[in-house]
Amino acid sequence: MHASAGDGGTGGVYAGAGGGGAAVVAGAADAWSAAGCGFLAGVVTHPRARGRGLAAAVSAFVVDALVRRHGRVALMVDGDNAPAIAVYERAGTRGRRFGAAVVG
């Protein structure tokens, strides 16, 4: 696994993992962070690269960076998305359920 991370000059944090060559097969990023709380989003893994722990690795990197910068981190995930919840738990987060309204 090859990994890279940075802020892209935007002040945000991101991480990506490659499966060899130039292709990024997993990534995670900071989105909508504000004073006092970092926000993890954009976690993705190519279907052929799943099951290798790449999403957890890039998520853990971003979570750690956001906690150092903001003191805590948040994210949103559907309550029935067990694979994603497992990734986020391996990255060091724990869940707090809340309801959301559907408009429209």
C-alpha cells in the first residue's frame, strides 16, 4: 500500500491509498470542519480493493489529524450501513445515534 496525505493548500486534510501504480483505491477527507469539530467525509474504496483495511487506514489518518486540529471529530453514516460503521469504529470513532428529518 502506498499512502499520501496533505491539505492540498486548502487547510483541509485528506488521505489516499494506492494499490500500485498511480491509481488511488481508497480515500478519506475533511469536509465542513469548523472550530471545535472536524468532520470526516468522502470515504471511498474501489470495490476490487475492499477487505484490505484501506478505508480504515485512511479514515484513521484523517480522524487523528482532525482530532489534533479541532479537539473532536464527527461524521454521518446510515445506521444500516454495517460495513461503513465497522470501518469508522476501526478508525477510532464510536457512534451516537440521532434522527434526521426527510424533506420533500
